[in-house]
Amino acid sequence: MQPQYRAYAQQVPQRSPHATNQRRGGIGPMMSSGPHPSVPLTQAQMAQQQQAQAHASELAKRRSRKPTDKNIPEGVEHSIVNADGVQRYKDLRDVERRLDATITRKRLDIVDYTSRGSKRYKTLRIWISNTVEDQIWQSNGLNSDSFDFTPSMEASYRVKIEGRLLDNEDETTEQVAPQDEAIEEENASGESAPKQKPAEKPRFSHFFKSLTVDFDRSRFRTGNEQTVEWKKPDTSARNQGSGSLPSSVDFDELTFKRNGDENQNITINLFRQESPERYQLSPELADVVDMKDATHQEAVMGLWEYIKLLGLQEDEEKRNFRCNEPLKKVTKQGDIGHIPLLNDYVQQNLRPLEPVRLQYTIRVDHEFHKDPQPTIYDIQVPVDDPLRDSLLPLLNNPQYIAMLKEVTGLDDQLARVVQAIAVSKAKHSFFESLGKDPANFIKHWLSSQKRDLEVIMGEAPRGGGEHASGDEWRRGGKDSVWATENARESVNVLLSKQR
């Protein structure tokens, strides 16, 4: 029984009391009620479309009729004078297959090697030295009673930081200052000068994104004026060649001048620039992946390999893994971790790399400057593998594409020649059989032609010598041939084709 509801009179819609120019909310997104009607094509567009389809079908037909078999038919060696040529051709085909496989494998190896962006570590030698100006022992007999307090007479020093990437030959030679080597290069012959171009190597500033100098502030009331800092500007030109960069970004030598007449210790901090960026791992993550510093991707892969090695991935839910004690310190969660969150687990355990700290003592005394010697440091820096630069032209060589087109054309010609050989071989076999026994050959040939014609006309006999015109095929009923499952399927296929 349906419940009875009280009928109320329909309310008359009334105007909203709000002002006419006041909006209660924004208009929602416009939703289409259905597909938009397509714009009818013009006669020219339809003709152009039909022409393109006809051209594509014609190209497909040509490709389907194009011969591709390059193997000589069997038995050709018995029908020609020089039978050794067939075997030599087969040997050449075998060599070609092995050569193609080797070239393809080597090219794939080169592509894989160049895409990894492998690095090599080389030695960057840094010379730190200082000179002095207007020191007391440099007064040159100046009268102590003179009252010349001009700024030019204030004692000062100039610190020079110079770095250069060493070659393999330079690492085994004697440690010679770079300014002495520059003098030797100027005195060298013109033939050897072009071989040593400083622009060919990455410069000192290429390996660092910033440099700071920390002074011993206990000697000064305020250390603001002693601050030395250089930062590489974040520009797109950073990834270009060193020759196109400005001198403020690309240099081998950094010099700064400060006032002072006492020896003091400084610390030079070099912040490395890595591509891709490398980070210092937390002790917890470093204990798991067995690395102190790594890129973000290397840390994630190391964590994933640790999980797979110990079999911590759950069997039922592959996205989860069980956390042992080291993993609990990394994930900072309970007993279960989630594989999709490996990036987040690694990110919270990454720290910026510690700078390279170089200690140096600024000497302003007369005894040291009688025979000043620079302080030398050797640090390892990553550089691009030179083998990668030599392999890239092999992949991007335009002559390789032209050579492939030429080889493809030769393959097409070879396939047509092999096709002509097959046709000639069939003709030769036909006339040879006809010449040996003409009567039986004509009889067998006519029988074969009749059989082919029956197949084409649909009158070919069935297996076992039964014909479709026999009594078995004429009889109907439940036990006849037409009541079998094969007959039903054949009729259904025939009817579906007619539709």
C-alpha cells in the first residue's frame, strides 16, 4: 500500500531579495551536452583525402609485391657452370649476418655508454700564494718622522688562488708553479703552442659553484670587511663551452686584496658543483646503501637493492616491505614501509655536500718573502669521459644514414636478382623435365592444371576421394553431414561474410 502524502500547492517562483548586481557564486564549468557536429568537408578536401588514401594503398601494394628473399633457391648449383659461386654467395651472406649483428650490438653498447653520462676523476692542482705591499720592511729607508698617512702607505697583502686540471703526464712530473709553466710556453716553438690550449680543458671555476674565505676573526673587532665570497651566477650559459662564458664565471685564478701587517690563518671553502647534484647521506642511510655521498637516483636504487637482497618485500602486497632495524632508522616509521615512498624516504636523509676546506697562512714577514713558496693542494674532481666525446660523432654521423640508404638500395637490387634467378630456375626445371619424358610430363602437367582449376572453381574433391556431388552430401536429416558442428560453423562464417 502506497503511503499518502499531503498535497501542497506549488509555490510561485519569487525574485531573490539580493541586489541585481550581486553574484552569489562563480559560474561553473561549461559542460558539453554531446559531441559537436563535425564540419562537412568540401569537395576539394574530400578529393584530396581520397587521393591520399589511394596513394597510401598503392604504396602498400608495392611494398607487398616487393621481393625480400635474398637466398638463392636450392638446386641452382646443379644448373650452372660455376657451381662454386653459389657456395661463396652463401658464405658472404653468413658473414653479412654476423657483421650486421656485431655492428648493431656495438651501436647499442655505444648508445648505452653515452646515455649513462659516466664520469672520470682527475686531479685539480691548486696553488695558494700571497704577496705583500707597503709593509714596514718594504719602506726602503722612509723617514720615521714623516707624517704621510695617505691610504697608499697602508700595509696590505694580496692572496692568489689558482687552479689547473692536470693531465696524466703532469701528475708524474715535478710540481712546477703555473706562472713558470706559462713562461716556458711562451718560449716554446710555434708548432707546440697550438697543442696546449687552456680553453680545451675545464677551467678552475667550472668545478665549483661558490667559494668563500674564512678569516681568523679573533684578530679583528669586526670581520665584515674581511669577508670574501664568490658565487657562480645561475645562468643557462653555465652548460656551454668555456670559450663563450664571461670572465667573471670562467676563470683559472681568483685574487683578493686586504689590509693587514700580521700573519694570519685563513680557510678557503670550495663548494663543489656536480651534475647531477650529489648529496651527503645521513649516517642511517649511508649504513644501508654503503655510500657516504651519492645522487638522489643512486641512493634510491641502493635502497631498493637492499630491500631485494634481504627479501624484505611482502609476498601478498608487493608495494610494501618489512622494515628491519636499519630501515626503521631511515624511514622513521613502523614495521612496514611503502615502495612508492622510497623517494621521500631518501629525500629526508640527504644533506648538502661538505665543502672542500683548504688551510692557508698569510705570511707578511720579510723572512718568508725572501724565497716565497706557494701552498699546493691536489683534489679529485669529476670530468666527462673523453671517450664519450669521441663516440658521439659516431652516433650522429650523417654519412651513416647515407650509407644505410645505399645498402638498402643494394639489398633491393640483390632481392630482384635472386627473384630472377628463381624464375630462371623454374623455367630450367620445366624444360628439363619436358625434354626427358615429354608424354608423362604433359600428362602430369595437365593433371596439375586441372586440379588447380577445380580448386579455383570450388569443385575440388574432398579427402578420401569423395565428391560434393555424391549421395552423402545430398542426404539431409539429423544424421547427415549438414547437421554436424563443422557445417554449422561454415554456414555461419559464410553468412557473416555476406553481411
